[in-house]
Amino acid sequence: MADVGGLLVIGIILLVSLPFLLLALFGILWMVVYPVMLIWAFLFSGKKLNRQIADTASREASLRESLGRDPLTTIDGGYRSDITSCGVVWSGLVFGPSHWHLLIGWFNNLTGGSIDIFQKVVSAGRAEAMQRLRERAVADGWDEVINVRIDTSDMAPQGANQRIKGVEVFAYGTGVKYG
């Protein structure tokens, strides 16, 4: 009977202390994993962003070379009267900085002024949205996309106070086919 009572006490102690043990294990794991993630972001996020920018630029150059022109324009198209069909063309994506970029931005924010790393991230997102718009227009068979616009929207977790984690970039225009 004493063994059952001892086992019951040990079981209750384990049950009560289990959440604290799990929390301590999570804290120890986070203490190791977060610095590793930050070092990983420091080493590779800038290179990845530069690769994405270069990839977008090469796809844009390839498309311009194959078409002989850029199919996108901000002009409204009123100068042409031989339009046979038209429709809305759009593309969108969500782009966000890495933890390293956020940390650099936080330090830049302490001193004030322009936060260049965020400008680079948003610029890369806009370039990618415009390139996807070009590719969609060509895939859908439009000769040109007129009246092109870009909208951006900040994305943050609900309830966050000024803690933007990403930017949605939405590019759209009117696809036209000439007769």
C-alpha cells in the first residue's frame, strides 16, 4: 500500500511540474535556436535578396528581349483605336524582411533617418510583382497592359503595435489586344 501512495505522490508531482519542465525545455531550446537563426539570416538573407533581385532583373531582360519592348505602360491607351479586346490583368505577392533585416531596421530606427534595408526589400517586392504582371500578360495573350498601377499594403499580426512583418504588393492594369 505504501508503494501505491508513493507512486501517486510522484505522479502528482510530475503532473504539476510538467508544464514548468516543458516551458524550461522550450526556453533552453529557444536560447540555442534563435541565435542560430539570427546568424543564419546574417550570413544568407542578404545574398538571397540579391539573388532574387538578379533573378527578377534577368527574367525582365529576357522578356523585353523576346518581345522587343516592355508590355507594361502607365499610359491610359486612349491614343489607340484598334483595340479588339480588353480585360483586367493582375499579380500579387507578399514580401517580407528577414529577422536580420528587421534587426538592422530596428537599430537604424534608433538613430532616425532612412531605413535603406527596408527600401531594398520593398523595391525587390515591387519589381517581382511587376515582372509577374508582365509574365501573366504574355501568358494570357495580351499585346499590352495599359494604365498599370501598384498598390502596397502593410501586413502585421492582429493586435500588433506598429510591428509590420510583411508587405503585400498588388500590381494591376488593363490588358489589351490590338486588331
